[in-house]
Amino acid sequence: MAGRRVTGEEATGSARRTTEPDAAAVVARAGVRPTIIDVSVRAGVSRMTVSRALRAPHLVRPDTREAIARAIDELGYVPDRAAEALSTRRSGFVGLVVPTLTNTNFADAARGLTDIIRREGYELLIGYTDYDENAMLRHVRDMLGRRAEALVLPAGPRGPALRALLAGETIPIVQMAGLVADPVHPMVGYSNHEAGRLAARHLIALGHTRIGVLAAEGDGLSCDHRGGRRLEGFVEVLREEGLGEDLVERMGKPPVSFTQGGQAMGALLDRAPDLHAVFAVSDLVGVGALMECRRRGVRVPEDVSLMGFGGFEIGGAVVPALTTVAVDYRAIGERTGTMVLDLLAGRHDVPRIVDLGVTLMQRETTAFRPALLSVPA
């Protein structure tokens, strides 16, 4: 009966399995981390075959891949990425810098980005700045020092040191979230300026004329530039319609919180008790403002209409549900991931700007002014 021809590599592996002690037992007794050699012994293949299965599994026979995967699981082997980076001169990671970790939208973007780049074997390294330009510079330097293969950065102005650092880089750099007219690097996102204009038009269309805004403080480079652009767009429409623009309440430096939103809403109600409507430049601020209205017995939307920005999950969960200008950050992350992979692959047809837009999501916290609904006698 004809049998399958046994290769020298497999014969050697069989001999090792019968003559050498169990690799897992050796590792356990020694109290050390399993190595790629331990995996090769357990799987009955060469070290080179294990390495090939990890780097390019499509080049390894399915049954061999299964044996190696089984050995990895049994031993609890973790590949030494540092050694691999030294031999291949590739780190295998993409760096992402975000303004804050308290904003779930940035978490959604990071998830979308990760889902895409993992298809090509890349992982994500995340840093956050709390809207501090110096922290951004430190993160970028550190990621470049660790041989990041691409960088994804939040859109916004850059200081001279960061501009100079990025100008000398040859790796792909993509900006994410806000859009600008003439970007230095490719970008994926939406127009914060248009988001502010959309919010203002919505409240004005409902008949509101005494309209306030809750915005963050900050100046120079260490501030919420995206929120600032939304504020500019909103106030621009107020001016165009001949409405007052004096009801802007600043609530402290970013990242802003529920508590700050409540405090700012209280201050705004104290100085403008005849307020018709309020736009919060973040849903987090909007939810805090909603809670302050409830504490004061101010009915939303009967007494004051209220809307936010971002499309946060909590905005749809509160009662009444918060009207918002929504952004699909998961889609932004996915599209950014695709752009990063295209740039890493050397494609020349990558667009400079990808605008995914914003969406008005009218829920329960905005309504027509009661005066507009009354019937004259």
C-alpha cells in the first residue's frame, strides 16, 4: 500500500517528539517564556517554518499551519516582535494620536482603524494628548523612535517643532477628524465649520432667536480647535441672520465633561433667563446641560431647546434624547485605515481629502418655539 512520502523535516520532527522531553514541561520547569524553538519542537517542523507561518501563512501547507497553531496555543507562545523588527526592519505597528480618551467617538475611530489595518498584519499604538501640543510632539517623537510604519494624527494647527519633525518624515501620515482646505497630509473626516452652521440653521428654523452656545476655553495650540471651528460656523450663521452672538459661555479647558456642561448651562441660564435654545459643542456637554436644566426645573424642549454634537451613544440614551449633529467616527476610522494601507502599498491614486460629512439627528430636545404654534385671536 502506497503511503505518503515523509520529508526530512518531518522525519526529524518525529524523532524529536519521541526522544526529547515535552517542550511545555521544560518551559514550565525553567520558568521562562516559550521560544520559537520550543514551538518548532512541539510542532515537529523547523524554526524557519514557524517563522514563515507567522509572517506569511499562505506560504505554508494547511496541515503544517494547524500543527504550528496548536503548538503555539499549547505552549502559550508570544512572538518576539522586537527581534522580528530588528531582522526585518519593520515594526508592524501604526501610531495613532488622539486628543482624549474620554470621548467615545475617538474610541470608535480607533476600532474602525484597527479592524482595517489588522487585515494586513498591523497593530495600533495609541497615545493621547489632552489637547496639549507638547504632548502631541512627545508622542510623535516616541512613535517615530519605535519605528512606526505610519502615523494617524488629529487634524489641527501644528507648532513649528512638530511641523519640522513631520516635514522630514517619509512614512505615511494621515490626519483624521476635522478637515481643512489645503492639508499638508492626506486627511479623512468632516467639516467642523459646516457642523456648526448646520446646528445654527436647525435652531433658527425652529423659531429660536435668543440662542446660546456652550464652548471650551483654550488658546494657542493647546485647545480644542475642532470645537472652535464648530463655534465659528455657528456664530457665523447667527450674524448672517442678524441675531445676537453674545451668549457664548466658556466652561474651562478641554477635554470638557458632563460636570463642566452642567456648570456652564447654569451660568448661561443665570445671565439669560429668557434663553430660547442652546448649542453645546459636544454631546458630553449637552448631556451635562440637560441634567442642569432638570435640576432647575427648566423643561427641555418646552422652555429651552438643546442640541449637541458628535452623535454619542449617551445622547440617544438620556431622556429626553439629545438632538445632535452626528458623525460616523467608526466609518472615519475604517476609511483612514484603508488610506494608510494604500499609502503603505505605494499607491499613487490616494485622494488628498475624504469628506464623510455630518448628519442632523433630530431627537427630543429641540422643538418649535411655543409662540410660533399659537393661533392669533
